[in-house]
Amino acid sequence: MVEQKNHMNMKSLLKVFSICCFVALAISCGNADDDVNFDLNLGSLGEGKPVDECLNLGENDLVLSIQDQYTTLPGKVSIFFKVSDTQGKPVPGLSASQFTIYEQGRNDDCFNTISTSESLARISPNSQIFNNNTLLVLDLSNSVLSSSLSQLKTATISFINNVMPAVADESFKMAIYWFDGEDELHLLNDLTTSKNELTAAVEGIDENISNDPSTDLYGAVIKSVNIAEDLLASSNSNEIIGAASVVVFTDGTDQASRYTEASALKKVNEANPNISFFTIGLGGEIDTQVLTDIGKTFSVFAGNEEELETTFNDISLRVSEQANSFYLFEYCSPKRDGSGENNLAIQVIDGSRQGAVQTKFDAKGFTGGCE
């Protein structure tokens, strides 16, 4: 199987409300491996650009951020992208029937609609080009172990069930860590695709797990960021696009005073932009402002142990939405070898909202049929 990868460099595209400022798109042709960028293109059109006005699609309510694209002989075009609204909120759960494909060849004044059924358009598994890892970091200091361990275990298991796919997928993994007063982020369960493995690890937690009653919250945050960045670097080295979510639970403030608040927040704010940060706070001893700053993607707070499962479920929804808003859309193009470089536009419609993005592909070597 011969595969061509046409990776494109991009300049940032700033959106003010729904109005796009157009930027030039630099295209690198052929298999230029040196041009490959495995960073996510969040909050912009990524490697794409706004669609030609001849399509008259109107203003975008949704943003399609192209992360990668490639062609596979005899005639398949694959586009990997993230869908969000204009405020950056992820849009999960889209199906192939909600997308419309438009192609423009050298003889076309505007774009022609390509039938999604005739072109065998589909949303495909993306495990070969994308990794999404969730790090769940639990405060198991004395205050938690002595008063809310049972509720925490129930809430954590609910979180696992909500975030992990119903069918194990190599694209989505979770690891669980815990912290107390020690200068160590303890591993409860390493990265895995198995819900059962994660659940068993949580069920095995008891009140004797910790020997240090203090709380090293800032140290746990710093170490979590380091682990997440190492995971992204590993994905990058394997030519896989990576994203990560760090979810921190605590029922109090940092008591160990080993690291400063400033150092923890600096670590979060300077972290790889492909890392999302979530926090869950419990009880009246937490510092909501600090947890909001650490959980810059989203934070929730439970007033008591009975509210824990609800707050964990709230966060799990946000984490799941992030992970499931990435799509590998593939279709068989009617273009054939000799047609050269063709313009491609993809539109998505979700209820009353629509969005579209434009890019290009080279049909060199394309023949009839598709795998």
C-alpha cells in the first residue's frame, strides 16, 4: 500500500466573534517529513483556511481545526480534525452523515458536492495517528482517608466508566496517581485501556495506603504536568498526535509547603497547550481560587461527600467531550491521477449550527476504487 502524506504549515488564525481574519496557507507538497508537526492546532482552523465565498455557506458557528491530512492510494483522502464551537467548547458525537464534502478541480469555477454515500465517507478509528491520555490525580491525605474515602471511591469508579470508551480503544488511556504529604506522586495504576483494571485499582484503596497525613498539592500538580508532557513527547517521537487531560482532586490546601503556589501555577500556565487541566474540590477547607487557576480548563466544587459523585460526573463529561471531539474523516475521491492539486472543503452541520474548512490534496496516482 502506497501512502502519500501532504502536511501543511500554518499561520495562526484569530477569530473575533464569528468574523475570520484570512491568513495565507503555506502548503508543502510531497512526503516532506521534516515539515510534520504533531502539535494540536486548537482554537484556529489549524492547517486549513476559511472556505471560498463561492460556496456561500454563511458564518461559522462551528470551527473545524485540521490537525493532519494525508492520501492513501488508490484514492482515499483522510482528514483528522477537532470540532469546537466559536467559544472553544468541544463538539463530540458527530457522525459521517453530518458532513458534506466539496471538491474543486482545475476546470471548476466553484466546488462540486461529492455524495457521502457514493464516496463511502466515514468516521474512522484514529488510534494509529492520535493518543489521548487522562491522568487522574487523587488526594489521599489523612482528611480524605478518614472521612470521605468510600464516597471518593464510588465517584472515581463513576468517572472511569464515563470517560473510558465502552469498547477498549488504544487511542484512549487512563492512569491513576495519588498524593499525600510525601515528595512523590504515587502510581496507583499505569496507563491502560481497561476499565476493569482501573476499577480494581480504586477498589483496592484502603485507609492504610498513606503514611504521611499532610498534603503536597503543589508538588502533585508539578509532577502531573511533567508526566503529561513526557507522554506527549513520546507520542511525538512515534509520529502520533497527542493530547492529555490532568484531573486533580483534593479536599484541602497545600500543607507540605515544599513547593510554592507560584511554581505550580507557572508549571500549569507554561505547559504544553495540548494538555487540559481540570480540578475537583471537596469541602470547606479548599481554596477555590487556587483550584480554579490550576483547573484552567474547568473546575467544580462539592460542598460535602454526598456531592462528590455528581462533581466527578460533571468533570468526566468535560474530559469525555474533549477526547471525543477529534475525528478522522475519510472518503474516496472521484479525482484521478493527472488532475493535480485539488481544493477540498468539508462542512459539518449540527442542528442549527454549521462550520466548514478548506484545504487541498494531491490526486497523484489516484485510480478507481478505495480500500
